[in-house]
Amino acid sequence: MSTIQLTDDDVGKTVVTSTGNEIGIVSGYRYGTAYVDPDPGLKTTLLTRLGWEDTDADDGYPLQTDAVDTITEDQIRLSTDL
């Protein structure tokens, strides 16, 4: 069972694979689920980092907590066993 807790504070963080390859950013958070935009573009990146995101499930892919290995101040690293 995962002890990782994703929150709205994770919006704007970079999501990387276990080997450090960037795959997107957390573009929104809604109802306990963080959403990852794999191709955020400059506008989305800036808006999410400023906290001005428009959380829409169609704008990203849900990130399951069991896929997350660690969360730091600016990054979410995925597990190696994906």
C-alpha cells in the first residue's frame, strides 16, 4: 500500500521517470487526483507554476499514487517497476 499523498501543492511539479527523464508536469489536481500534462508548452507551464491552472480532466492523464516513488519540492519521481 502506498504512503505517497498527492495534493494540490504538487501542481506545477515536473514528473520524471525513475531514470530522470522528464515526461511532463502536474497540470492540475481535482478530487484527490493529480493530472499530468505530457506536453505542457510554455503557457501551461507558467500558468501552473503561478497557481493559475484550469483543472480539466481532459487536459492531462491521472497520476496514480502507486506509480510514484518520491516527491520533492519541485519534482515527482515515478517508480522503477512501472
